[in-house]
Amino acid sequence: MTFTLHVWRQAGPTAVGGFSTYEATDISGDMSFLEMMDAVNESLIERGELPVAFDHDCREGICGSCSMMINGVAHGPMRATATCQLFMRHFNDGDTIYVEPWRARAFPVIKDLVVDRSAFDRVIAAGGFITAPTGGARDANTILVPKSDADDAMDAAACIGCGACVAACPNGSASLFTGAKIAHLGVLPQGQAERRERVLRMIAQMDEEGFGGCTWHGECHEACPKAISLDVIARMNGDYMRALWTSHEEKQEQGAG
């Protein structure tokens, strides 16, 4: 198979970027998209040109590093699929493919297809954890958790933090990511002690990072390689409103006292 690639090249964060055109030849349909990019880079290196910089790690759809816009779609045309699990057999021989980095204010380009997603790390650091001392490891099922809650927590915890939701959202919102990280702790008994503070801190950090607001386009869910449900955003919004109201009541009580 042969493909014509228009790949975004940008030397650095402040450099002017643009598309460069490359021919990908002798590509097997069983190659993943990243393996195809590897083949292109090998040919570039052989010609003495700089290879295309792109993120990757596990190549098993687990780490979320393989962030690329492919023909304007985050991770490419297949639903619930990371770029590393997208195979070239899903394209037609002779196709023209545009490859770009995530485009969002909170994800500045570092080089070519690599963007800085450390904003996600700071959102997690703001409250995506449990600090309550629990002692040593306890036996399984010591704390009984309803299956529906356990399922909801596991579904939310499937988020790999790739950033496709932000890249696909017209507003550049991180609500699906933040909602997932809040939900997988907030539905479990261990997460209740810090539930209110968690949602307040994480949403405040999300706003500080420059992510846009959610207006329920739903593109985040469509682009998510783990098909995270929009329910996590609704849960986050509900928790946030309850946390704001509780904080307001507490302040009123303190003022009255």
C-alpha cells in the first residue's frame, strides 16, 4: 500500500509550523499507524532528513501517548481506538492522510506532533488522589461496594489521559478527563472523605490551565479511545454544585456565629 502524508512539522514551541508532504510506500495493511510513521522516519533518516517527532510508549492502547489528529479526527477514523491500535488496513491504498498534533491552548506544541500535556498532570495533582491514612492493606471485600458503583468506578478509571477529548472538543474542554478522574474516586467509599474538596480543587485547576468550558457537544466521547461516558461530566457538575452550596452554607454559618 502507498499513502501520501501531509505531516505537520514545527521545530519548536515558538517556531512557525507547516505541512510537509511525504510518500509512505510498501506499507502493509497489518502495520499500525505508528509503525507506518516509523517506516516514514526510517526513509527520512536514510535521506539525511530529520525524522518526524511523535509521542509513543506502550503501543498497546494503554498509555495514551500516541496523540495525533488523523484527517482531522483524534486518533483517526476508528471509534474507541488509540493511534497505536489503528491499522493501515482501515485506509484505502493511495489515500491522502493529514497528520497533525493536538490543537488546544492548554496543549502547546513542543515539536512536530508532540505537545505538552503536563496540564493534565497538574489537574491530577490538584486532587486526583486519596490522602486519608488507611493503614496496611486490608483484605478484599472488607468494605462492600455495590457492583453498580464498582462498575462505574472501573469505567471512569479506564481513562488513559491521552487528551483526545480536549483535541476533539470545539471548546478545548477537559471536562471528560477531569470528570473521569473525579468519578472513579468519588463513587467509592474510600473517596468520600475528600469528595467535596477534590471536585473544587480539580475544577479550579482545570480552569487555571486554560481549558475551555463544556457545552455538551459530545465530541469528547466520540473521540475517546476508551469510550468514557458523558455521565462522568454530569456527575462532576452535580458534585461541583453540591460542593459550592455546602461551602456557601458553611460560610454563612460561620458569619452568623
